[in-house]
Amino acid sequence: MVLMVVTVHIPPEKASELGKSYLESLKKYPPDRSISKTLAIGVRPTKDGYKIIGIGDVVKGKFKEAFLRQVQSSQEASVDIEGYRYEIETFMDITEAMPIIGMKAPEDM
């Protein structure tokens, strides 16, 4: 399993703009479980505005498609919303990471 973690930072005065942009983005890029599944979306206020984290489980063999889709969606928001910043990180789960170092993940993982 590959997890894609998207972190977004926006100024406080842009929150409603981002909400509208997100709803529009869902129309253009509707959730597609054949590519990835949303595990969680979390929002928290910060001293600089809002921080939003989205975590998706990418379907095996669909990383490139999922990544490009996320970049396109995020780029559109970054053009439309002043102060919008984003970062995309990917993580392997332990069952994929352990073999890289020549080990097997524990059975109960």
C-alpha cells in the first residue's frame, strides 16, 4: 500500500474560497476508488490560517495516475486562491518498506 498525504495551508480569510473550490474540484475530479481511496481529511486552525491534511490509499499500480490527478487538482486551487500552498508526500506501508531492507513485516501488520 502507498499512502499519499496532501498538506494544504491557506490564510484564514480564504477558508470559504477554499471550501467552494474544493466542491468544484470534486465535480471535475470526482472520487475514483479504482485509483485511490480517501482515508481521512483533517482540518485545523493555526496561527497563520488553516492546515488541511488529506490521506489517501493509492491502489497498487495506480500511483502515477493518482499523483498526476492530485497535482492537477492542487495546481488549479493554487492559481485560484491567493496564499494557497500545498505539499504532496508519499509513504509505503510497512509490508512494502520492510522488503527493501531485506526483511519481512510481522504477520499481524
